[in-house]
Amino acid sequence: MRTSSKQPRKQRKSHFNAPMHIKHKHVASHLAEDLLLKYNIRAVPVRKGDTVKIMRGALKGHVDKVAKVSLKKGMVTVENATIAKADGTQLPKWIHPSNLLITKLDLSDPWRKKKLGVTSTESEGET
């Protein structure tokens, strides 16, 4: 949903009140260089099951699968990327998708394959 306003308050309002199909695009991350060359696409929306590398913050360098994507928060949790509470329990760390790099795509969805232009022979070795 594009806004023609230059006012930050209206831009924030349109961002947070956007419909789900637009919010899905807000949780996009850049692809690793090998995937960028293979698919000729710079960024795709993150999905559960994608393997990502954390590029910023205290967990920088951590590589694991995406555990959960929250369109309402616009954030992602990664498996084994946790923070400790004062009582010692571990909570998943919410990470903004701009701080992630997708290293391996989950191609189990046929619509996603079609969007990326993947043929059935290319995806047999992946997932």
C-alpha cells in the first residue's frame, strides 16, 4: 500500500495498518550471493523453514532455520537464537528481517517455486 504523503505519521500509519498481503512483503530479506546469481532476485519474503544467517547484533554469524514469522510484529525468530531471562529461562530472540541473509530457501511450496522460476528438476536436490 503506497502512501503519497511525506508526513512520517501517515507513513507509519499506512505501514502498521497495511493488509496482510502487503505486510508479507515487509518481512523480506536479502539472498546470499549464490542464490542471488541463481535466481536473479535480490530479496524474497522470509518463510518458516528457510535457513538464514544473522548479520547484525549480539547473535551475528548464527546460521539456522527460521522458527516463526510474525507479520504483526514484522519480525522473525530463528532456531537456537535465544536470550536468557533473569530466572535462567530461554526466550526466542525476535530479529528484524533486514538483519538476516537467506542462505537456503525452503522450496516445498509450488507457488514459491513458480515465483522464483524454479523447474522441478532444479528443486529435487534442495528443500
